Amino acid sequence: MTVPSERLSGDLPVVDAESVVDQLEPDATVLVSGFGRVGYPKSIPLAIADADEEFGLTVVSGGSVGDEIDEAMVEAGAIDRRYPYQSAGAVRRSVNDETVAFADRHIAALADDVQYGGFVDPDVAIVEATAVGEDWLIPSTSIGHTPAWVESVDQIIVEVNRAQPLELTAFHDNYRPGTPPNREPVPLSAPDGRIGGPRIEFDSEALTAVVETETPDSPYEFRDPTDDDLEIASNLQSFLVEEVRESSLYDDSVRIQFGVGSLGNALMGALADADFGDRDLVYFGEVIQDGLLDLLDENQLHAASATSFALSSDGQERLFENAARYAEDVVLRPADLSNSPTLVDRFGVIAVNSALEVDLYGHVNSTHVNGSRMLNGIGGSGDFTRNSPLSVITLPSTAAEGDISRIVPMAPHVDHTEHDVDVVVTERGVADLRGTSPRERARVILESCAHPDFEPDLESALERADANGGHEPHDLETAFSWQE
């Protein structure tokens, strides 16, 4: 694949970030690139945060972005509404104290929500690129929803980031699905296939400003795996090896997805020792984390498809120094393809995601602490959990150094219902919920996943609930007392 020789091509409206700020309406709805805290605009958000003018912007991103947006702009009071996923402390506090309005959405549907629905009425797209021409751009370390964003607005502003190597061009496979009801099937027949090209094209009249910057992405900080993480990884590995051996779904290859984060990264490491026979291991998910680079370096991963990188400092250095080699096996595509329900189903992707808590009937809370306080958002976990032929939820059995059980009688907020969750894995063991009735689910989760310190109380809660009868019995007084 040809790497562009220049960052800027053609007659472009190059300005500084402060000039862009002068163009913005104070209450504009702004679509920004970025996914997994990489590939987002950096200089323009800081200029907005430092501006004398008071802004009350609506900001929509494809996934999490960096501190320039979700810390600096929020602390400056420049954001009134934020959609649909965030992971920084300042914006999380503002969401929970109601100074920033927030609404969560599934990643797979977000492009259509913005482009065709009534979710927002966008005014401008501000996106990061490694290179730009008069009617095209090449994304940087994430694609996310950038292709949909530039199609959805009449005003496009591009930040060309010289800290992002031009060699990133080789990873990008941009493809846009058609408009319903004439949308044709996505012509992707294999997870590592390519059906587009590196460029995102747009109407040249929409490009109103180009800003040059040289600010790297903030590296992802993965904590060292805990003892619980390692036990969860071991339990997951044992389960997957047996599942792959028994199911004809994996005769040729094992396709798998992991949620972003330290636990997900640790779980990827468990695959290094998994005995899948002569089957290829393929990743089809949202983000490429360090654990996947490790598997590629060890020739244990056949291919990886995602929409973004989310790497540590070491991972970024490895990627940038060996971009051409990694691009042979890694492809980045738009988020409405990386998370596509159709493609998750077509490729039979095993979904492995984490959660805050799971109740005895298999309902999963991924987003709200005590049912009320938003943590980050649902992200893409719903896209995979709902549409995978095998959906796995992983989590430690306790939190707060063992003082709180993460297996509870009744989830105070539900992101993934009992109908979409097949397996729960903690450091205690594996609960295979397929084909079980509610009472059977409760028993297997209690016996296989709960911490021994909480088993007696969970047993008592289940007995009180059972006395009330019904298909899925609850004792609400007991259930709610667990959240105090």
C-alpha cells in the first residue's frame, strides 16, 4: 500500500487553532474523531478550553477520547452535552452531578443514529488525520466513526498530527455501507479481509480549516494483572479450550473479541498458552491492545480486525517502529463495521467482556455503580454480547479489597439481560448458563462464581426470594439492601 509522501496536498485552508475557535458557534454540536483515547483532535479542544468566549457545546465521539476534550474542555465549562462514551474523571464527575448531560448508545448503531436519526443535529466535524487533501483525509490511530461524521456535516475541520506516522495508512480499510432501505450486505467474507481503502473522501467545499499539530496520543496505562485476573484468565482458557474442542463452530478457526481494559488485556495473554490444536486464532473486535501485539509477535495470532489501537507507551513504540510488519495481519475499519451485529454473527465471534456486577439470574450491570452513578458507558459490549454465538462475562467475585460482592441477588441496573449472557467467569470458576432456567442459573452462579465469604448471604437471599414464588423469584427488600 502506498504511503503518502506529504501531510498536506493541494490548496488547503491552513489556519491556527485559535482561528477555528472563532468560527464555532457557542452552542454548536461537534462530532469529534477518536476511539479508545487515541486519534482525537488535540490542539483545537485546548484552544476552546482557553478561549474567552463561553461555549456550551454538544460533543459526540465514536468512543473515549483524551484529556484535551474530557478534562480541559469540561473543566472550562465548554461542554453542555456529551455522547455516548467517556472515561475521564472530570467528565464522569460532571455527568454524575448533572452539569453535563449524557446519553449512552450502542457503538454499532451510532453512525446511523447521527447520520439518519434524531439523536443530534450536527454542525461540524473536527477530526484528526495523518494526511489530508482537498477532498480526502487519512485517519491516524483510530477510525471510529470518522467516515460517518464527515458525511453528516457541511463543515469539516481537520487536525493533521505530525506525531502520528504516515505508515499508519497501511492499517486503514475505510468502507461506508449504503443508505437504508437499499443498503447492501457488507461484502466482507473474512475477518481480515479488506473491502475499502485508506482514504476517507468528502465534498471539498465542506473542508473549512486545516490545523497542524504535533501532539502524540496519551498512552494507555495497563495495570499489572492481579492474582484474581490471572485466575480468571486461567478459568477462561480452560473453558474455551474445551468449548473449541466440542463445537463444530470452531473447526477451522477461533474468532474472539475482548473488551478494552486491563482485565481484557490480561485475558488476551491467556490465549498464548491455550491449546486450540491447528486452528487459527483470529481477533475481531473494537481495539488492538498490547496483548494482541504480544500474540502477533509470538506468531500465535493469525489476524486482527478492530477500529482503534489502545496501547501502552511500549506498545505504541513497537507499533510505530514495525508498522509495515504489523499491517500484514492487522486491519482497522470503521466502528459500524468493527461492531456490526451482522459481521459478529457472520464470523461467529466469541465475545468476552467485563462488568461491574452480575446478579444470580445472569443480568449484567456494566455501567452504573450502585445503579445510579455512571462509570464510562456501555461502549461496544452490547454489540458483541447480544450478537455473539457465545457471550462471556468476566469479573472478579469481589470489589473494594473483598468488602463488596460483585455477584448480587438482583442487579440495580441492567445493560445485558439474562437472554444475552451465556457464561460468567470469575476467579472462583465458570458458570455455563446455556439452557438453564432462572433457578438453575442462580444455583450455578452462586456455586461456581460467588466468593465464599458471600455465599451464605447469597444463599439466604435466594431462599427468601424462592419463598415468593414465580418464574424468576426476587425478594426486593433483600436485593436492594445489597446496594446500601
